[in-house]
Amino acid sequence: MRKFLLIFSMILIAFVLYFVDFDKFLASLLSFPLATVVGVFLLFLLNFIVVTIRYWRVLKHFGYAVDFVDVAKANVSGSIASLLMIPLLGQVAGRHVMLERAGVSAVENAAIAFYERFVVGSLSGVLALLGGFFIFSLEVVDYVKDVPFFEVSLIFLLSISSYFYWVASRAEGVVIKRVFAWGAVLSFLEVYALSLLANILVLLSFFTVF
């Protein structure tokens, strides 16, 4: 298994060396002040550490006590693999190669990746909405005034209540109770907080460059 991982890692490195034009990359880096380059590098390094901690905690929430170093290796493998194929597929495949020996199945690995993407996507949507409020505050406020929030909220609550009272099965009720259990909510908020910190670090890196 170790030989396969070593060969797989060498193949990934070879692909990166083949596709990346390091002369242009270095020329682009040298066009920025050294302090800016170092600052952005440190911010991305911190982002990688936070993302690794998030993935480590998500694995813990799913019942897997994987060593943090192994999770970091899986994240590196997934990041490199995502550069060579469809990003989500590459990330799942790269992580699976490293975490298969820890007992994480391919299905569970894919489910965890979907869970992370859902958190990151929804958080990005919220940040975009807040940014829209900040940039186009007057126009947004005028638009929001015409939205019937009370009626929409009432209809939503009545629909959800009616579904779970008349339609939902016992199995669905058990799933909902587990999803909204206090421990599950705290775990979800923890992942959201780590994702927010990761987004802030990326935004700071772009701010530093611009």
C-alpha cells in the first residue's frame, strides 16, 4: 500500500510539474513586493490549516478518530488531485487514497465532501447577501420593504408542520430528531465557524494582493 501511495504521489507531482509554467509563475510573483507575497503565502497556509482542522472535526463528527497528520496528508492529496480532474471528484479521490486505510469508505468520504460543500456554499451565499446589502444598501432596502416576510414565514411554518404531522414517516421523524439534536447543531455550528474563518483568510489574501 505504501508503494502505491508513493507512486501515486510521484505521478501527481509529475503532472503538476508538467502543466505549471514555473517561469511565468515566478515572474508573476516577482512583480509583487516581497512582503505581499509572503503575507499571501502565510494567509493561504493558515487557510489550509483551518480547512484541515475543519475536515478533521467533520471526520470526528462522523465517528472517525483519524490522526491529524493523516488528515493533512489527505487534504494535500485531494488538493493536488483536484487540479488534475474535476475539482470535487479529484478531491474525493485524493482524500480516499489516503484515508481508506483509516476505515473511511468511498461513500462516506463522498458524503463528507458533499456536507463540506453544502456548508461552504451556503456560507458563501450568506456572505454574498450581506455584501449585497452593504454595497447596494439603498436599493436592497427598498426592495426588501415590499417582501411580505410575515406571510411567507407563516406559510413556510404551516407547510413544514403539516408535512411532518400528516405525511412524514416515523423514520423521517427519527432522522429529523437526530439532525436537530443539540450535539448535531453544535457540530454544525463548529463547521460553519471554521468555514467562516477560512473564507475570511481567503478574502484577506485577495485584499492584500489588490
